[in-house]
Amino acid sequence: MENRLKNKNTNNPDLWTAIQHLHKAIAAGGVDPKLLTLVHLRASQINSCSACVYAAVAGGRKAGETDERLHNVAAWREAPLYTDAERAALALAEGATRLQDGAEGVTDEIWEEANAHFTEEEIGALNLEIALTNFFNRLNRTVKEPAGRTWG
């Protein structure tokens, strides 16, 4: 697959500055970086974004996440590897991401479970991570960003 966008890093420096600020806001939300990686990975799997799946796995490993947990995110409901809080975050990610499928989205049950495990600041960071992941998934799928080229 060849990237359709040849000079993405020079086209709009303000865009990349804004994205860096969003990443800083997410990091300031107090959510464990390993959990943010799992959320990023799950949304990217749903959206079939190979570049972001690659980035999430690489980032997860760098943050100290295990291969076993990274490999099982796609089947997190059946895998006994995740805490209740992680499951709540993954359900939130799926609910917010599966809107395109005509799914219900984030139900009251999903929201209440997230609220049982996270502060409002943490939920804000999780929601921003999910939204930013979906943003990148759509950009990468549009420009055909190949896995492994954007992030090393």
C-alpha cells in the first residue's frame, strides 16, 4: 500500500501542534499510559487501521505492556487478562467507536461502569484518546498510511 499523501508533515504545522497539545491533555488526565494504549489498539482494530494497530502495539511494548495482553485485546471480553477498570475503558472505546456500525454507542450501562472506575478527569482523558484515535484511524485509512512507516 502506498501513502496517498506525500508531504504530510510539512502541509500544516499548526495541525501537528494542535495534535501535540491534545496528546499532552490526554497524558495530563491521569490514565495509565498502558491503558491508553489498549484503548487506542481496540479502536484501531475496529476501524481496521493497520498504521494505528502497529503504533499501538509498538507503544504498548515501549510502555511495558505484555505481548499476551496486546494480542488479546480483540477478545478482551473472553480473556481473563484485564481488570474491571480496563474492561470498562475498553467497553467505552468500543461503544464510542462502533457508532459507524449503527450500534447504540455508549449506553448508560457502559457510562456508569466507566464512572465506577474512573474520575471525571480520567474519563475525559479516555474520551479524548478514543476520539483522537478515531480521528487518526480515519485520516490513515483515507491516505492509505502503511503500517510501520509512520511510527518506528
